[in-house]
Amino acid sequence: MKKITKIESVTTQQKKKLRVAAYCRVSTGSDEQLNSLINQKKFFEEYAKKRGDSLVEIYADRGISGKSM
């Protein structure tokens, strides 16, 4: 008789907690763009929390445009 080995899915295995960083960017310093930056940061915070990861740093560029360089 052949032996059958069951391979558990990732959801049933214990997931390793990752240390992650995020990068957020807006291209202008307008209020609308700065609100976008806040929303980007919030997204990454919630996403990491939902996955069980540790968000250790958020890097952000505020209103720096490559167009004017």
C-alpha cells in the first residue's frame, strides 16, 4: 500500500511574522496630495496588521516632484 502525505496549506500552517517597511509618495505638496499620503500610510498600517506582520518603518516623499528637478 502506498503512503499518502498530507501537505497543510499556508492558512493552516503557522505563518512567520515578517518585519516590513512601506514607501509612500505624492508628487506635490497640495492638501489633496497630503491627504493621499495619509491614506497611503493608513493602508499599509492596516494591511500589515491584517497579515500579522510588523510594520517597522514607513518611508515617505512629501511633495517632491521629479518634474521640477
